[in-house]
Amino acid sequence: MSTATLNGLRDYLYDTLSPANLIWLGTQLTERGRMQEEPLKPYTKDELLARIERSEQQFAEGKYKTSEELWRELDGEFHCLDKEELEKMELEEAV
């Protein structure tokens, strides 16, 4: 994911979630990362170049989504999370 995409997602989450929900999400992501069987490792230069080449080819073939399409998908995913998980968390925090 590009830096611009990550920054956009971060800004979206800051605008959408309460501070408590942001902390919860960060905790969940950290725990999930620790549970992975294989630790993450950086890409090699050859792997990065291959990814760039593949991406450029897909772009040339028109196999991409606009930022508006991606934001609609993200909004749909986080909308479900908001309704199912975040309201439950807010109730737990109120107790």
C-alpha cells in the first residue's frame, strides 16, 4: 500500500472513529500481527522491482480502481465494523 493510501486511510479513521475506538483498533492490529506464524520481512530489491513492473503492466491494461472506488469499498467495510463492533465497545466503555 502506498504512503498516500495509508495516510488517507489514517485520516479517514481519525475522522470516523472515537479515540477509544482508535486505541482498540490499534491493539487488535498489533495482537493480530504478533499471532502471525511467519514474522514480516522486508522485500528484496528484486521483489520490489517485480511488483512495480507488474503494477505498471496492470495499469497499462486498465486493471485498476479509482480512489473513489477504493474509498467506497473501505467505507462499506468500516461501516459494518462501526455497527457491529464499535457500538458494542462503546457500551462496554460506558459501564
